Amino acid sequence: MPLTLFAGPPPVIAALHLPDFALSRHRSMAWLEDYALTNARVFAEAGIPWMKLQDQTRCDGPAAPETLAIMAALARLIRRELPGLGLGIIVEAHDPVAALSVAHAAGADFVRLKVFVGGAMTAQGPRHGLGARAVAHRAALGAEVAILADVHDRTSVPLSSESQPMAAEWAAKTGADGLIVTGADMADTLARIAAVRAAGVRRPVLVGGSVTAANVAEALAGADGVIVSSALMRKGAGPEDLLRWDAALCRQFIEAAQTR
């Protein structure tokens, strides 16, 4: 499988958060299209090479059919209008079939899966590793989609006592193409990444949060890529605003990343 995500410079991935579809029934598809495309253009025009379209529809089961339909339509729109922008998919539901199916239909480059191996207690309840199912579904689709797997995501609590390096090794052996490690702060994150690498895990490792223009050089010195969102958002932007991400902040961030 071609891993274009890791074929060039360390990837900088901006996350574009969508409204919770279950709580925003009043949003028309036209509004969602304008919102997604307006902000994706900010990333593309600022020189950020990759973005992740992020569903935030809370769900304790599989993704709802409308989530799949909306995500696939928005992702396909972004792919058509901004073909030079690398594209990833994440769905809030613990559902690898949904994320990979949307990515395959839209021609996206990667998915992010939160509980890939082991188990975790989340705000929606316990979740168990979906890695084997994800890899099997990707093979069934024949999809050229990279899988980025979180290892002990900081928004949940592990249900078992395996170390983070052991969980990272499990994820690599299960079939993740890249790993995402995020600690309490940047120092903690980089220490965790160093421990994963010291254990001999050879998959690319990305920082999943707490990245800013001030510390992105440090992050990229210790990791193979970064994911960023809140550090790029417009100050004071509200939920009714179409434009949520700041072009100047995006340019500052990518300049800092390129001068590491």
C-alpha cells in the first residue's frame, strides 16, 4: 500500500472539526458544505499539506447512516475542490468500517482510529480494540488508505495494564501504518515517544495534540509528524461562524514547522 502520508516531509495535519450531527439537525447540507470547504481552503492556502475531517457525533454504537452519508459527501467535495490537499477521516463512533468506508468512497489518504488495540474506558463507555476488524475491512475494500492508530489516547483510560510501548508494538503488529502518541503536555508526549522507539517499534509516530507554533519544531525533532487544530483557530469564533480557523495562524504554524 502506498503510504503517501510519509513519503515526503514530516506530515503536518490540521484537524477540521465538524458539528455534532445529532445536535445540529437545523444545519442544512449547504451550510455544512460551505463550512467544510471554507475552512479547508484556509488550510490549503496557508500551505498546510494535510487535513483531517473530524466527525464529532457522540455515539455508543456504530456510526449512524446519516453520519456516513454526510461525511462521505463532504470529504468528496473537499477532494474535488482541493485535490492537492491530503485528506484524512475520523468518526467519533467506535466504528472502523464507517471511517474506512468513507475514506475509500471519498478517495481520502488515511483514517485515524482511537482504540486500535487493548481496551479503554471512554466518555461513552468501554471500548475494545478494533484493529483486526479495521485491517480486514480495508483488505476487503481493496482500499489504499493508511491507518493511524492512537496508542493510549489521552481522552480515555486504559482498561488493562500494558505499557505504552507494548501497546504500540501490538498496534504495529496488528497492521497500523502510523501511531499517534499524546501525553499530558509536550514534554510528556516526547518522553512517551522516546520510550516507544527505545522498545524497537519502527512505525512512524505522530504527536496527537498540544502542538503550537512555539513548540512544533521541538515536536518534529522527536516525532515523525504532528496533528494540530485548536492552536490554529480564530480567537472568539462562535458555533454560528462559517470561518473557524485563522489563516495567519496557519501560515505562522507551517512556517515554524518548516524551519525546525
